[in-house]
Amino acid sequence: MIIALTLATFIEATGAKGIDGLTLGVIAGVGFVGTTLGSMSAFEKRSLKLYLMNAGYPVIMFAVIGALLGYWQ
């Protein structure tokens, strides 16, 4: 719920509509989740494949929420 509210605030602040919501969701997902999990995976010496699997789900979730919010406005 907090993720959706945060993305809604970003989308409203930028005036994103439609596909721009999806783009903003992907950027937010990669920026927040990708960097956090990237540093953790590097420290734990995990493989790139495992990193992509672990980071992929949340990034897709951010993208879907962003798309829904973008088209909803």
C-alpha cells in the first residue's frame, strides 16, 4: 500500500499519464529496489542470475502499479 501511495504521489507530481506511469514505475523500481538489492547481492557474492530473479519481481510490481495509476488518472 505504501508503494502504491508513493508512486501515486510521484505520478501526480510529474503529471504522468498512461504509458508514462509505467515508465515512472520501472524507473522507481530499478532505482529503489535494483540498487538496494544490487549492493546486498554484491556484498553477499551472489550470482547475477539470482540478483535478476530477486530484483525482477519487485521491479515488475512497481511497473504494474505505475501503469495502473497512470491510466487511472
